[in-house]
Amino acid sequence: MSGALVSASTPQANGPTVALALGGGGARGLAHIHVIEVLDELGIRPVLIAGASIGTIMGAAMAAGMTGREIREHTLATVGRPGQIMNRLWSLRPAGLSEMVAGGFKVSQFNLERVLKAFLPDRLPETFEELFIPLKAVTSDYYAQCECVCDSGPLLPAIAASAALPAIFRPVELNGRVMIDGGLWNPVPFDHLAGKADITIGVDVVGQPPAGTAGVPNSMDSLYGATQLTMRSIVTLKLEKGAPDIFLRPEVGRFRVLDFLKAEEVLAASAGIRDELKRALDEKLSALA
């Protein structure tokens, strides 16, 4: 890790503290990179990061000490290139038929923990305790029908559990509990930042189908569109109960949840969030001065 990075124990010695919540939304969550880059530019290191789904993945990279630029470069060099995706997915192929059909022939569900091992940067540590910034990974307990927050112990299984989107990735078992995508229960977990910093930031990348679309969606788009409806209603209720100091919604609605090959387009379309965040931070910091 770079010695120039500020550890979580001394985030901003001479200024207000900031805590960050990065929401779930699949490929739309690549917009989180802009937020991380702006915080880097301003010399701000959060005292706490809470994440759901793709927000946990991005948050873990930041908490491990990666800069926004490093996260951007790694993203574009891996999920942003078809050849790289195929090479890395090929490395996950079953060693034999017995492994392929273990537990039943589940062609439609991938083991996300294995996928993440192939795509995540090597700089992520093995445990939460080794992170520079405290991280809360939000997951959903399938059988208990409740939220579960991971903030200690093995890191990779918790990240996988937080991002285990149903129908695409198989659920993840953590300590005897079956977990699925945390964004289904808490799409933007800014409630876990309450009282933890002078300024709290929530980033919502749930998105919505673009306005004016007249065509009837296919079955997969209908499924994820319905999920968006539910997640947006959850966020709306949470905002009414208590919003973070800064709440951002980048322009990512026209992208699908699995549009990772459009990484450059997602980043270009959501770049406006950079100035929005800078203005909001300037206002909040001025008010605290």
C-alpha cells in the first residue's frame, strides 16, 4: 500500500469528517468511481464506508487504499474489455464434470466468490481488519428476511454475499446463514452512517428505465425493472425518515444492470456527478466553518 495514503485512524486531522454510502445497481455502480476520484482530489478520506452490492465492491477497493484513478484503470482494463472478460471467465471453468454439476446442474447461477477472485484487484486484503478505512458490507439474509451487516472477519465472502444478485449468482453462505444481494434490502445504506461523521454522503445508482421508452420490455428487463421499482420505493421511504447530508443520483438510468462492457459509456454519462459533489461539499464545508 502507498505510504502517502491516510489511514482510517487519522482521516482528516484538520477538518470535518466524511462518511460515504455507495449503493447497489450493477454496472450502473461504476459511477461510484467519480465520487471516489473527487474525494481523492479534495484530499478527503472517509472515516467509514457502507456499501451494498456493487457499492461494497467499490467501497472495499477504496477502503483497501486504492485511489479512484487506480480503481478506474483496473475496471477499464478488466470488465471494460471483452477479451479480458472472456479470459478471466475461462479461468473459472470447472476442472471436470463432477465440479460442474456439484450440487445440481445450475447453468444460470455463477459462484460469485470465484468470479470476484478473477476480477478484483490483488490489493484487497483477506480481512476487514486489514482495511485502511472501516467498511460495512450490507447483505440480505434469504431465510431470516432481514438485513445483515458484515464488518469483520473474511472480506471476500462478505463482498460476494453483498453482491449476489439472484438468478445470476448463487447465494453465499456466511456463518450458516444464506445471503443474497444487500441492495435488495437496503439499496443505499446511508442509515449506517448516522452519527459517524460531520458530513454523510449517499450515492444512489438504482436508476430507472429511461423515460419515453415505448417498447414492451423482455422478460429479463421486466424482472430487473420490477426490482428497480422496489428498490426505489425503499430509498424514497428511507429519505423521508432521514436523508444523508449529500444525496447523489448520477445519470445512469439508460444502462442495464449487467452492462459492464459499457464501462466507458457509464463513466462518461455519469461524469456530471463530479461537479455536483464538489458544489455540495463546498456548501456543507462552508456551513461547518
